[in-house]
Amino acid sequence: STGAFAFPISSGVRAGQIRVIAGNGTNVTYVYMPGSPDAIAVGSTLSAAAGAGASAFEITTGADSGKTLFIHGNTSTTTSLFDPAADSFGTGPATSSAIGAGSSNFSIDSGTHSGKRFVTRGANTTNTFLFDPATSTFSDGLTLSNDVNTGAFALKLESISAGRLPLVRALTGQDLKVVLSWGAGDPYDLDLHVVGTLPAGQTVTNVNNDDCGTGNNSLFHVWAARPSVGMSWAQQYSAKTRTYIQGASQYNSSGYFPLNPDTTTALVQDAITGFGPEAINFIGGYTDGTYWFSVANWSQWFAGSHAGADKFNQQWDVTNVEIKVYDATGLAFQMVAAEPTVTPDFTEAASQAGCSSTSDWQQCELWRAFTMTVSGTGPSSRVFTPVNQYANWPDNSGTQDQSKCKMGGNW
């Protein structure tokens, strides 16, 4: 009931078990014992009743290191100290005023109060406390700007030092974020592609035969493969230097990589276990022209690579596939994969089963979603045009065709 919660026991006679605080104005606890079979038993009693605002944290330094401090809440100033070696509770240090609904706590890892615990009082007040493990006492802390009550919680923000996470990068100026998401674990792997037209006179070197063998190098292409080194990681392209930029090899298996300052277009998240999101960021410096956005259903084409997957449960109609485009002002455009009104394009692999009419579009493996035409700066300079056409992804030999000519430039 009110004030109930669970807390893992990491040491002592009940190591690996879970302490359950009953709350509801009682001092009752239970112990959950995992196993075959699992079981639950009545545990040691708290030193006082627990209720709304109850919480706990482990003490890692000081005289009480290894013990767990349980804040009773329940509009009281009392706490209990749990000793895992003895599997018992003793009376803990008191707070200067009663703790109630909405109380929470977190560790302070730097600054003046590093090593202490920050506790909000809750109970519709602005008060906080600091717990000092060196003295095992509470003292009054900062005053919050607003009252804290039922439903409140604390969220600790930490800086990222091992590279950038551009999926959540703040958008400014001309920046865009294109996010692909879908509402289920199947399909398990969709790939977001963008193909962009280069300004007149600009070219890029044919990479991995991505120019479709025609020598057409007036388009750039960004998706989950990285040029020149195979399909080991995501692509970055620079409209400033008109070159592809390679991420450092140590980030091949990571969920992020540091962006080269010249990068203007980059796939920054590759999702291969369902739901998404995948994201491509456009960072200030991309040029005027047309950009084609498409999604390849990799898991439908290569269903045998995933346990339990087949050509049918990986189809488009099993989930809600959606692309959203954000700019510095918010949501700029969105589109959901839907039944098409345009006959699928199956010119490259006409013999492929399915994907031959608007009634069997779910069997197609490529969704040509929309185009974006840019001319100038600001939201009014971008025109989004829905296409919603499906296509055979393999070529006539049965090999998936991920070239930029397939993904954009001619539809």
C-alpha cells in the first residue's frame, strides 16, 4: 500500500534476496527469495512505521558502511538502519522535520557536498536534507523553488565524456533531426536512408560502387553502412568538404561516435532489435537541393538471420512505422507508412513474389517515404512532399540493392 517499495539485499545472510517494505503505516517487511521454487517470508521489522514518502539507500562509507538506511516517511522524522550481517533493523538518525509524500533521494558525487545524500522532504514543502555518512546524521539542505508532494521524484543528470550522443543534440539554426520509429519488436531491423543532390559542379567519389555503376556521382548517400570500410558502422557526409568522413574504428560497435566538425549529415543511431529509433541529423551547413528519404525493411529481406523471423511477421503491416522531422522550432513534418495509392515499383525484380500491386504492398521491402526540397533558410525554405511508394528491394539476382540510385534521385 502507500509507502511500499522493494530493495535488493547485496550482502549478509540474505544476499541476493529482496526486501519488501509493506508501508501503509506499519513496520512490517517481507523477504522475497528467488529460486526454484521461489518464496516469500515475513522479514525483520522496522524500528518504526513506514508510509507515504518512504525510501531507502545503501551507505557506502563511514561507520555504517554496508548498511542500508530506510526513511520511514509517514509524516515522521524517524529512520531505520538495516544491518545485513545480523538481518535486523535498528534505529537510524532522525531528520529535523517530518518526511511525507513525494520524498526522494539521490547521491551527490561532486562539489561541496560530494559523498553526501540529497533528500527531499516532500509533504507539500520546499525543504530538503543532507545525509552525511561520515557522521551518520541529517542536516537541513537547500530550499526548493516549489513544493514537493505525491508523484515527485529525483532525476540525476550526468555529463557524457565518452563521445557525443547526437541523437539528443539540441537543434539550432538550420539543424534537422529525422527520426524513424516503429511500434513493435517486429520488424526487428529497419534502415533509414537519405540521398541528397549535390549543388551543380560538386561530386563525390564513387564509394563501394554506390553510384550504381553509372558514374553518377552527383548524389551523396547516408545510412547504416560506412563507405570504404564495408558495413561496419554509420555514415557521415560533409557538404562543407564534399567528402565522406570516417568514424574512428574503436566506435564501430558503439551506439555513438564523435562527430567531425565538418559533418553536416550523419546517421547517429542504428536500431536492430525493433521499435527504433533510428535517426539522421542534418547539422548546419547542408546545402540547397532535393533530399530523398526511404526505409529498407532489412529484416523482411533477410528474415532467416533472426530467430523466429519470417517473411510474413516482418511485413510493414505488423507495426506502425513513422518518420518525424524536427527543426529548431519543433516537429516540422511526420509521415506514417500506410497502404499506398501508387502501384509498387517492381521493375528491378519483377519475378519477386508479392509487391506487385497496391493490395500486396506489405511484401515490398523498400518504402520510398518522402522528399524534402531546400531552397534558402528557415522553415519556409523546406518543402516536404509525401511519396508513399513501395518497391522491390532486391535486384534481379536476388541481392539487396542499397545503392543511392535505388534509394533516391529518380523517384
